[in-house]
Amino acid sequence: MKSAQRLAALTASAALAATGLTALGAAPAAADTVISCSRAKTISTGWGQVTYTPCTKSTSAATHYKRVYGTVRDTKTDGCNVTATFKVFLDDVEKHKRTYTTGSSQSFDSGFLGGNSSSLTLSKSC
């Protein structure tokens, strides 16, 4: 009986693999979606630093998404905070804004946000 159950499980797994599905139900990524990330970039000042990696996801429907992940660091113990601000624009109109503020160090990941251009700035507030 156990060998029959094992055979049934193996057959089901093989059938799932042949159709591109997994036992967890995850669908394969669409072939017309392209994700690309640039090399890490750094913005440094006398009071802070942000190191980040920008990514773009594009689909065949000409839909674009922007993402940034990295670390923002306060490099001076002056009681001020350092903020990295990530903005995503669609045709020059700001659509999304994410801020990451720290008095020491913080990792961040914006996730993909819809838009066709983006910017990242570093600021200080006391």
C-alpha cells in the first residue's frame, strides 16, 4: 500500500513539473516580464551615506515598475537624522514616495512601484 501511495505522489509531482506548476501552487514567471538591476550606487555626504541598488521591471504591455533597496547610514553623531527619499514618477508626475530615516543605520526595500522614472535623494534633519 505504501509503495502505491509513493508511486501516486511521484506521478503527481512529475505531472506538476511537466505543466510548469509546483506543489506549492506557484505559477512560473511570465516570459514577457524582464527585471534588471544596476550595480550598487552610493551617495555620500559629511553626515550620511546611502548605498542602493535600483531595479526596473518591464512587461510586454509597456508597464514599468521601479524598485530600490539598500542601506542608509548616519555617519555623524550630531543628534540629527539622515533620510533617504525614493520617488517614482509616471510621465513626470510623482506617483509614489518612500522615506527611510535613521539616526544610525537602516536597510530598506521599496518593493516594485509603478512608474517610468525614479530618483533617490539624501537629506538631513535636526
